[in-house]
Amino acid sequence: MMRLFSLLGALFALGGLGSGCTLPRPGSISSLAVSAPEPERKQLTVLYVADLHAQLRAHPELFWHGGKERIEEAGGFARVAAAIQRIRAERGGEVLVLDAGDTIQGSGAAALTEGGVLVEPLNALGLDAAVPGNWEVVYGPEVLKQRARELKHPLFAANLRDAASGERLFPPYFMKEVGGVKVAVVGFTDPDVPRRQPPGYSQGLRYDGPEELPALVREVREREGAQVVLLMTHVGLAKAVGLAAKVPGVDVHLSSDTHERTYAPIEQAGSWVVEPGAFGSFLGRLDLWVEEGRVVDRRWELIELTASRFPEDPRVARLVDAALAPHEAKLSSPVGRTDVTLARYAVVENPLDNVLADAIRVAGGTEIGLSNGFRFGTPLLPGPVREADLWNFFPIVNKLKTGKVSGRQLRAFWEQELENVFAREPEKRFGGWLPRPSGMTLRFRADAPKGKRLLALEVGGKPVEDDRLYTVTACEREGDAPDMVCRIPGVQEPRVLDVDAHEAVRRFLAGKPRLNDALQGRAVGEDLPPVLRTQQVQ
């Protein structure tokens, strides 16, 4: 007993026990042994944007989270910058900021300058690194390389290579120590680019599949010593979820491409999959807590960048104004008017694309008009329709193309397009949303097997006959076979018109049509909600 008291006295003398300390229980001699120190917990904050699509200025945005739709002003690079700066300040600068691609394309000013208008505003955001998206090649490989040289942050992608040499265009991953945490981000862009985009855009490039990703994840974890490994992909949310199960060792999968808004992370194979919306209207925030070299806790927040919550950064706003000034006169020119709100955000049918498909059909003078399933375009409010709006909802100037197709070809086309959108196996999903018809209606079941989804197909209100020929107008795609129209092969009497999609809309609006903001039943999924906002259908 005397030895115990002597030991306690020595501890008091050395300062080992003091105010607020708990003495050991009588008889608990083992508790006096020196315990291991608590492991240090470090916090890593990652911010990321995706699918900015060159939307430099604030714009109307449609929100529906929580069940009630509303339109608010949101986005713009100056607001994105202000949100990043606020969180940087909160975290003492210990923040990693990433961009997941489809950045330098999607607006009129971007198209007129081959993405050059984006360089200064992008550099002002303070990004650490970015993955190129499927639309980054819209101006060709050489322009992509030039823009990469002009940006202050590096691009990275494991599967994008020069076709002739086989060399990667960019590093396969990005590494940085943030807040005492060594983090690696492996990049992967869409391998379907040569088929999704007009083939001419990516001529000279090679896109590999995901086969190398598991080895790269092991490399950054084991050889490079990464404590946190993120996988940033530009393949769409459904494919990202499918990929998560095939690439082990990833803490969080940062998805992009499909403009999905994941307010709650999707858990898959022990990892999280998230996607942060589009157009600069959202900022994804991921917080990870690391102990002893591994993630022990994580938190995800999808932040709505509305004008009511975030101001605009004045310096970035001035940069945006300066970049856009040379193009204001051309892009602000009115081409028509709408008395209703036209919004796109729907996988199957939407009012904006109904107008576009009608304009294409009328310009071609055919029974059927088809518009691609683009996801671009923020809501267009009642008022003038400007040149800039044409670029926002049809981001490339393609000539129209007409031809004759059989009813059998139309059925095959729609069955394939339905498979592209609703395939049960994520890796088989392809491209954007469903093409938009005019002069034609279809009913289908999304959950039916491939090739068995169509329930009814009509042209001009009459059932399609397999052996009858129908006239169709769609857009020419650079690099497509001469007899292909809107991914329909073997078209008879194909003819490229002098009219492009923008001119088709100008002429259509000049006739002052009565535009409709309601759905018209042009494409109806009988097992889907009336308005389907997501392809992530379980």
C-alpha cells in the first residue's frame, strides 16, 4: 500500500495527475499503465462541380427537391467562386476543389470562341484539377490540348490516349496533401465518346475502358501512400454505381455527366457514389475524417447555389463580364418569344424539346422530326427568346438531314434508344435521355426486356406499318455514314439541307406559334411517373 501512495505522489509531483483528472479505482493497479495516445483525427474537405456547360452567368434554375417545384436564380461562376471561398475560409484553406468535366462547351460564347471565353473565369475559381468530359472534344483534340495548357489547374484521365502513339493525353490521377491527408483522385472519362458525339470530334483520340482502374487504385494506395482514394468519373450516375462494385478500394466515387442531383449518397460495395447537378447551380461538398491512414467517417452535402443563399464574387463577376462583352450584341439578339416557361429536365418528354422537335420537322417538311436527348439548357422564362437561348438548348450547329425509313426501322430505332436509356445493366446505358419526337408518339414499358419495350408506335395518329416508308428529319452528325440519320442506319434517299437546327427554330418562332408548357403524351412510359427526373430508376 505504501508503494501505491508513493507512486501516486510521484505522479502528482510530475504533473501527471491534476485538476479534472480521475483517480484510478481502488485495486485497479493496471489502469496506471501508460495508455496509448488517442489517434489523431484529420478532416479532408472536397468540393466539386460538374457539367458547368459554360454557363458563366447566373440563370433561372428549376428545383424540385422536397416535392415542391420552384424556380430561383442560381449559378454563375461568380456565385460558384463565392461559395468556394466561403467554405475555404471556414476550413482554414484546407480544401480540395475539383471539376468533373463538360466545362468548356454548352453556351453560345463558348461555341464562338471554342471554349476560350472560359479560360480566365475558370482560372479565377481556384480549381485544383479536373477530368475532361465527353463534350470537351467538341472543338477537336488540338483545341482541347490548347485549353489544357491555358488552364492553371491540370486535367487528368486514365483512359484518354493519342490513337497513334498510345500515350495518355493527361496523367491518370491527381495527388495532393490537404489538411495533413494525402489524397489521390483517379480520373476516368466516357469511353463511349466516339459513338456518343459526332465521330469527327474525337478523331485521333483513343478511349479505353475501365480495365486499368483497379490497378491504378492499388497503385495510389500502396505505392504512392494515399490515405484517401477518390474515383472521379464522367460516365453518368447509373454507370458510376455499376462501376463502384468493380473497382474496390475507393472511398467515394465522384460521378458526373448525367446532371443528376444526389442529395443523399448512394451506397455501393462499401463506397459512396454522388453527383452534384449541373450548370453551376450546385456545389458538392464531401467531408472525410481520417484516422491512422483510413477513412472513419464521411459526410455529403449537395449545396444549392441560389442567389438567396450566396452572393456573387465581384472580381469573378468582372472577369465574366469582360469575357462575354465581345459577344453580347450577337447573343442578345431576339429571335422570337415564348409566353410560357420552357424547361427541359425530364428523361422522357419535356416542353422545350417538343418545340425543338416541331421546328426540325417543319423545317424538313417531313412526317417525323427527331431531336437528340440533350440534357442541356436551363429554364427559359416567358419573354424574348435570344440567340444565346438557341445555343443553350441546342449546343452545336448541325445541318438538318432528311430521309425515308420503314416502320420496321423506326421500331428497331426506338427499341435501341429505350435500351440505351433504361438498360438493366448499367454498363449498357448509353448517351443522354430519350430522343424527342414530333409527328410521332410511342408508349412503352421501361422495365420490359430489351427489344420488348414498345407497346404502341404511331405516326400522324395512325399505327406504324412495318413495310411503309416514312419521311423523317433529324440532325446531321459529323463523321456519320451518309445513309444514317439520328443513329438510324440504312436510310433511303438521305439529303442534307442548308438549314441548321438554330435556323429551324428561328423560322418556327417567326411564325408565332402557340407554345405549350404541358406534356403532350408524345412518349409515355406506362410504368414511369408522368415526369421522370432521373435515370437512376431502381
